[in-house]
Amino acid sequence: MELQERVSELIMVGFFGQELDAALADHICMIKPSGLIFFRRNVASPEQVARLSREIQRLALEELGRPLLLAVDQEGGTVARLTPPFSQLPDAKVMGAQGPSAVSRSVRLSAQEMRLVGLNLNFAPVLDVNLLDSAGPMERRSFGRDPALVAECGVAAVTALQQEGVMATAKHFPGLGRAQEDPHLSLPVVPATREELLQSDLVPFRAAFQAGVACAMTSHILYPALDPELPGTLSPAILTGLLRNDLGFAGVLISDDLDMGAVTGRYPPEWAAFTALQAGVDLLIVCNDQEHMNLVAEALREGISLGLLDSHQVSRSLARVEDLRSAYLERLELPDPDRVAAYFAR
């Protein structure tokens, strides 16, 4: 019964609106997720984000008995949910050309502003090595073509974020840098050999894991040399075998958005959620489809009740998520909108 009640803590969801109205309160209390993901649709100003974060956390503490992970994709450049007057980072490609010190300075300032408005988890840095000769979907989001440089810049970003109290996420494991197609739309296939991946794509991830990155995010890509049937997010060989056992990652593993076309175009939502958890994912992300969010939450509860999910695997994932909350949110500081207004008025 305890697992059935808590299994929805293995979900993070998107939401709609810019204030804590009855619909958002019901959304949180019905799903009981581990956290919420902020998009541009949820952001009007720094003061508004601070008020919303504060009210969400007060509700979560009162109704769920625990704070929420409040996440955002703030990579910089083409992927930045926090618009001006928040400090704007350039694309990773530009930061990579400037080197690790510049990455550290830019990311540290961004992390301070995230923490100021109550956001505690960044789905960044991107550690994909841009290995295409032509322009691909990750060209501007990658620190560069050199695995060593991407590793140095990635570790600089991870360190800056986490020293400022914001959880970092190494993404997209085991690498999107060779993908010609965008997994938002369809399922890319990367034909690289295991040795090629180890020598290039996986170098930045290994460095980030050794640096103690809090989270990692999967990729919805098929890597036939690693698993000829299942894409990264759904593959035990990739997530448990390679990431956990071979590379030693001990943090929280987050799926990329299960609403992406690479998943929804091929797999039913319940099956994808079950398979991802059993492959090694700790937190399932569902960003945009409210029906899918509710469906996944109910499917997980039913899966525990009917014995369709491995209770030991679920317990391990819950323990990892709880450890993450304890490390970063045990002494939760609620944001102060007046302080935020004063900061951005400077």
C-alpha cells in the first residue's frame, strides 16, 4: 500500500498557467508528483515565478508532506525558458568556444537567479558531442566537437549549478550528437559502434558522473550497437548495464519527455512508462499532455497493485529521489518576491 501511494513520486509533470489556481492545486494533489516543470507558458516575470514557486511549495508541504522539485530547461541560447530580465546565456556552442571558465561564470549567475525565484533543478548541461559534419538538431546546444572540451565545459556547468544549490542534469545519455533527426518528431537511429561511443560520446558523461552530477537524462534514440530493439529511454542494456553498472552513475536518472514523437509515435503511454522504469529510469517526465500525465500516474498505481512493476526497482528509485530531495531541499528556503523585485531592479 505504501508503494502504491508513493509510486507517483516517480513522475515529474508540466503544468499550465502562471498562478496557483484551483486547477493547478488539483493537478498537484491528484497526481502527487515529485515535481513540476516550468516552461515559457508559466513565466511572466521573475516576481511572478517567485510567487508561484512559493505558493506551490507551501501547498506541497501542506498536502503532500514534502517539497517539490521545481525544474526548468535553462541551457541558454535556443533553449531558455526564463526570458529577460533573467540573465541570458548564449548557446552552448558559443560558451564552448569561450572555454570552461566562461561557462562557469555564465552558469553560476543563471543558477543564482534560478535559486532566487525558487527553481531548484536545471535540465542542463547538454553533454552531447556535436559529431555531425552537417547541421543537426544539437549543433547550437552542444559545447563543441571535441569530447574533452565538452567534458570540461560540462563539469564547469555542473559544478557552478550545484555549488549554488541547483541540481544539474547531464543530458542526453548516451548522446544525441550524432542524431540527424529530432526525437521531438521521430525516432532517430545512431549506427555508431560501442567503441566509438566510448571514445567520444560517453566521455563527457563519464566526467560529469565522476564530478557528482545530481541527475542524468536519457535520450529517445535507437543505438543498435547497444540495443537493437529499444531506444535509450527504454533500454535496460543502456540504462542499467552501461550507465549504472559500467559508468557507475549513482544519481537520479530522468527520462526525456515521454510526450515526444519518438515515444508517442511507437509506444502506448502506459507501456512506455512501465518499460522506462524497469529499464532503470527513476523519474518519468510528461510535459504537455494532461491526459497522458493522469494516465501515467494511474497506470503506475495500478501496476504496483497488480504486481506488474518490480517493487524492488520502484523502492530503489524512490530512495534515490528521496536522497536527492534530502540533499538539496531539506532546508527549503521559500523565495521572497520583494527581494526578487529588488534584485532585478538594479
